[in-house]
Amino acid sequence: MTKHDDSFYLEGIQEHITAIKSYLPKSKVDFLADEMLQDAILMRLLAIGEEATRLSDTFVDENHDVQWHKIIGLRNRIVHGYFEVDKDIIWQALTDGSFEELSDIVNTYY
């Protein structure tokens, strides 16, 4: 496997964030009603978590305000317990401001 620097993974994370923002409907009702949309967003969240696992310890330590363990934990939950993912919690995570904070932090580096 090729080893890349943090900017490579941050670029990938930003691409996934941008895609999710473009997919995200205006309402929770619309989100919960559209299984294909949920699948697309969950795959992008999974990819963000995967990229986060590859960030250097130095970068993670320097950006301790991001809850990297939760991002990676969500990835693990999607991968290993897909049918148990609570879509209400996913909606909350995408709309409570923390997703925007992640986007802002990634944007400062990429």
C-alpha cells in the first residue's frame, strides 16, 4: 500500500464532505424517506472514517478538537453493523453543526 501524506487524505475527506452537502435534503423527513440517499451518505461517511484512520498521529494530536475516534467509530459501525445504524443519529450528526466544523477544519489544511 502506498503511504501518502495528510494532505492526500484531507483532500479525500473534503471531497466526501462536499458530496454529502450536495446530497443532503432540507428535511429529516425527506432524508428518512429516501433509502438510496441514506446509502449514498453512509458510504461517504464510511469513506471519511477510512481516510481519518490514515491521518498521521501528529495531525490527529494537533487537531484534538475533532473527535476523530467518533468519526472512525462511525465508519466501523457502518461497516460491521450496517443494519443497526440509527438514521436519526446520522441526521443529527449531519445537521447539528459538528459536520460543518469538520468541514471548516479540513478546509484550513486543504
